[in-house]
Amino acid sequence: MTIKLYCFGESGNSYKAALALELSGLEWEPVKVDFFAGETRTPEYRSDVNEMGEAPVLVDGDFRTSQSGAIQAYITEKSGKFGGKGRDENYEIFRWVLWDNHKLSSQAGMTRFLMNFLPEEHRNADVIAFNQGRLKAAYAVLNTHLEGRDWIVGDEITNADISCCGYLFYPEPFGFDRAEWRNMSRWLSNVENTPGWKAPYDLMPGSPADRA
């Protein structure tokens, strides 16, 4: 049975789930969520797809879950890929996924939205600058960790990498200049060179160009 992923191209959290599915080799198909038309805020979406009113959502037969980290864990359970070699690595992967969700992706997603998708008259420069300061601190943590490492955990791509890279491949500006972070740039090249890798707008339906 084909896995369905409710997602949209502009969503970095959707990209984490879609990229994990694509690299896993599992059979899947995207179901476009029209976020910018308000689909996730409708009663129908909340009752039929996700009570939290968010994307991504994975549906595999009778199984359904949301939140990118939970979806990645399910993909690992089903495919046997992107997990660690033993308990210690598994907990280290989990630690980095939680760190990303709290320190990196949450800030990157909000800042990217404020700078690129919110109407210009509503953009608050002070809020954006504050978020970019927090992002810079997160970049420094990850860049330091990647010194002498090809991957965040272990010797191959794991859910830690797929989670942490989620927003960093998007072309819209939000305060990340890859050239400024040597170790992160090298690591992102490793992700890009993984067989099956695709950029967000090549992997999922929906892009800013659709609304231009």
C-alpha cells in the first residue's frame, strides 16, 4: 500500500518527512495541503486529517501520525533506515531531533515566514533580528559539532541529519549563509550527494512560484 504524505513544498517540516520517505525507498505519494489558502484551519481538515491543524501528516493504511519527528521514527521502523547502531546512537539521534525542533527548525521556520511570506507591512524588523540572533547561536552549536564529522551521529545519514537540514535547503533568505559555516556546508553537501536526494520544491507540490 502506498504511503500518503499530506504536505506542501514551502514547509520545512513537511520536507523532513518527504525526504525521509524518498531516501528510504518506501512507496509514497504527496497529497498537497493548500496551507496558504487556509486549508489546515478548516474544520474538515482538523476532523479528517489532523486535529492539530498542521502538516505534515503521514497515512499508511489504518496508521496515521503527524509531527515530522514522529513520522521519521515511523519511517525508520518500517524501512530499517536512518536509525542508530545500538541504544547510544539511537538516543543521540533522538537528542538532535529534539534539539532541532526546539532550537533550529522552530526559529528558521518562523523567521523565513516573517521575511518571505508575511505581507511586508506586517514584518517586524526587531522580531526578525531577535530570531536571527537565536538562529546564529544554533548554527554555531551545529557547526562546532560537525568539526571532523561527516554526519551528526555515526558514520551515515540518520534522522538527526534529515531533521536538522530541513530548512537549510530553501532558497528564501532567513539569515543562513551557507558560506559562513564551513562544517555545515560540507555536511549539507554530504546530504545533497546522498542517492535519491531532492530539493524541497522538487520533492513536494507547492511553491511560491505557484502564487506569483
